[in-house]
Amino acid sequence: MTITEKLLARAAGLDQVTPGQFVTCKLDLVLANDITAPLAIEAFSALGVAEVFDRDKIALVADHSTPNKDIKSAMQTKLMRGFARSNEITHYYEACGGGIEHIILPDKGLVLPGDVVIGADSHTCTYGALGAFSTGVGSTDAGVAMALGECWFRVPESIKFVYSGRLGKWVTGKDLILYTIGRIGVDGARYRAMEFCGPVIEALPMADRFTICNMAIEAGGKSGIIDPDQKALDWVSPRAHRRFEPLHSDPDAEYAQVHEWNAENIEPQVSFPHLPENARPLSEVGEIVIDQSVIGACTNGRLEDLQAAAEVLKGHKVAPGMRCIIIPGSHQIHLEATRSGLVETFLQAGCLVSTPTCGPCLGGHMGILAAGERAIATTNRNFVGRMGHTDSEVYLAGPYVAAASAIAGKICGPDDI
Amino acid sequence: MSIKGTAHKYGDHVDTDVIIPARYLNTSDPAELAAHCMEDIDTEFLARRKPGDIIVAGKNFGCGSSREHAPIAIKHAGISCVIAGTFARIFYRNALNIGLPIIESEEAAAGIADGDEVEVDLEAGTVRNLTQGTEFGFAPLVGTAQDLVQAGGLKALAMKKLRK
């Protein structure tokens, strides 16, 4: 069996499962945020149960409109906060100590290798980087799971992605996943588990692994997953507050497809509007003048991403008129970026440094585009109107390219600065 | 249950951001959400649609964000059914969970044009294009997906489980 099949089988109390089978799994964590929790709470309340299945296994995170952008958002968050208090939810996060859900949950050790997790947010697939089965669901699924502690799944077929060779200069996990989506399309892995492996993945830092699994949904994937190797276990161990049992794919596991790519041929990637699959190598981008650069999000808001951006921005100024918005992924990352001098580097370069929020990624606030404006962003989606007006454009890239482009005022790589 | 209405046709990869833009996600009120349904892909949709109408689209309908606000907006805009070549999986789940009928059929999706009158029989598994005089079959739901629809959505199914 694949790691995904094994995770679902174990959580369903079965010795074996096969793709296509319907199973009901015990959950290790149920997540919702300030946009999806209100509807989940409504679904939970409709069931008429006295209490949540386990107050330690629910995470509620205010991050999308945080700090609340308007009165309605404030009311939504207030509802979630009130629910968290009255149900004594252990893991409620907002403002101080909080941050973007998919960054803080792994950082705080709330998701561990071997877990089965659902979240009312499509990028819940991020935690596959830890060797967990984790997938996005809607609010009703999350609300019902808060009562029952379980969820049904159709066991997905798995697709294996093997990356050989070595990554070139300025090429990151973000570039690998944009390249991958470019090759298979935004529905290339629809309903399937994407298993990322090979020497390139093994050599990648955890931050890049989270970025890759984060975007499995952009290829239609049900989940993304990476084998929990020693590097993952070393990362998790100091964070874990409970026991965990990692699982691994069998050598003879069956895959619906296997893709093998040599990373030596992969340049930094830029995904053109209005689909993540429109990935092009940086050398084929041409002259794209931009108004804004956003560096952050659950895709690339980790400390390593900020370090990459600072490496490029140090000693430079952003282009005249450029809005370069840096968004640390959590309060803790913001603190570490301040302590290590990254924040000063950004401010000296003329960037704006925001408090943690999903904000501009979904066109919520903190950097909305007008008609005709263009942004480069380390976020994960570039759909029509995603960051603002329907006549605006978002180009997706990694932190090196987003930082270099902010300096040049047009899309380019660090070597062009 | 028989469904009959005018088709509103869209292409591939209709994402949940265009179905209900995130700038309206500061509420969970179905009527407010419905008032902005499809706004970023078709500004005429709300004025043109009549109760009972049907949305028809190509592949990967509902891709992107997990927002259940998307099927809620569609349902409360009076749409009786969505027919698509394929659905993105979270949207598919959400639609079943909240009781929005959806039909996955590449043939039906390709065989219906914007403005066609369409009749759907969910039990019989047929889509009839009354304008063009054509008919398409579709496979019934299986497993938990079928249980969900029969129970009337996930909340009803969960309550059944809780009562046991």
C-alpha cells in the first residue's frame, strides 16, 4: 500500500484499503478559520450534541481577515472566538501567538507524522509534508467532524512524482510545484493523492516541502504527501507533545501514474494569469511590468522564505512606486525576523511589513489590486479577481523571484539585479 | 425529483473565487452570498437567471478554495442543479453535503448550449436537452455519496448516526 492508503486504513481500523473504497476515519485534528468556522459552527449546532468530540483535537484560527478588516469580519471572528471559549477549545489562535493556519499548526506540533487531518480550508493539504494525510473540506464536513470526530473518505489513487538530479541556483520548492502543476494541469491530480519523492525532495528543507504539499490542491489533488524521513522526524520531535507513529509507502505500492523529472532542467518558474498551470521558466517570461510584490502566505510565509527574500533585497531599494508587501506567516516568525534583522532589511529596502494574515492572497485586504494592475506573489492562486479587481493580474513565483522583481519593477530573477 | 430550467453555460475550471468572490466572505448569510453569485465570471447571471435554472460547465467545476459559500450561493440563487464534465473534489463534497444536486457527465455538459431548456431526472439518471431533442444518461452515485443524498445532506446523515 501507499503511505496514503496505510494512513486511511489505520484510521479506519482496517488492515487494508484499496483506491475507490469508502472508509470512515477517526480524526487527529479538525481545523477551521475565521471564514469557514461560522458555517461549521452552524452545522455543529444543528446536530444538537452537548459538546465537541475532543477539545484538544480542534484548531480554530483567525487568519483570513486578521486583523479584522471590517465590521462583518469582526462579527465572524467574534462568533468563532465565543464558540472556542464556551467549548474550551484548546487550540484557538488569533493575533499574538497566532498566524496563518497552515504555518502555525505544524510549528506548534499540532499535526504529526501518521495523523489523519481535515480542515475547512483547501490548503490543509500542506501537512502532507509531515507524512500526515490531510485534506481540505467544506464547513459542514468540519462542523460534523467537530461532533463525531470522524469523516468519510473515498480512498484516492496515488500519483508518484520523482525528482532526480539537483536543484539549480534560485530554484526552490515553489518552483518545483509550479513546474509540476504546469506539466499535469490544474486538474491533473483531481481526486488523487500526490506523493512527492526522489533525491531532490530528500535534500529539501522542511519549509520547501510544506510549500510543495500546500499546492497539491492547485493540481486538483486530494492531498500531497512526502515520506516522513529522518529530516522530518528531527523537525517534528522538539515540537510534538504527544506520541506519533509514522507510516511509509511499501516498495511494491501501486500508483495510478508515475512521473520522473530531472530537476537540473527546471528553472525558477512564474505562473501566468489566470491559472497556476500557466507556468513558464523565468527565461521565457519576457517583459512584465508589475505594480506590487507580495511575499508571504501559507505557501511562502516561513522564516526561510523571508530569509530568501532578504538575501535578494539587502542593500537594494524597491522600484519607485512599487508596493512590496512582506507578510510573516506567524507572530513567532515576525518576532524571529525582527530579531535577526530581516525586518530592518525589508524596511531599508522600501518594503512594507505586515502583521501575519492571508489578506491579499484571497483579495481580502492588505494589498488589493485596482483594474489593470499587476502583482507578482508567492501566494498559491492567480484566478480572475483573486487579489482584487477582475481586470488585475497575479503572477505566481517563489520568494527569490518576487524579491528581485520588486527591485526591478518587472518580473526577473536575482541574477538580473 | 424532476428538475427543469434554462441552462447557463460556462467553460472549464470555473473556480470558487469567481462563483463567490472572497470580498463577500465576511458573511455566512445565504441571501447575501446569493446576491453576488457568479459575479466575477458573469455580471449578467443574476439578472438572467430564473428559479429552477441549471448551471452547465466544462471540466473541474468549483476548483480552488474550499468555501462552502460557493454551493450555498448557487443554491440560494435558485439554481436547481449543476451539470459539469467533472467537478473539483471539495466542491463536489460540499454540494452533496448541503443538498445541491450535481451531475457529472462530459457528454451532457458538451451537449448543452447556453440558453437550452434542460430537464433532469435524478432517479432515472437522465438529462434531456429539450431544445435540441437529445438525451444523456449519467451514472448513479455510489457508497457514502449515495447515502448522503438519500439522507438529505451530511447533517441529516450525522443525526441519524447520533441517534443510533
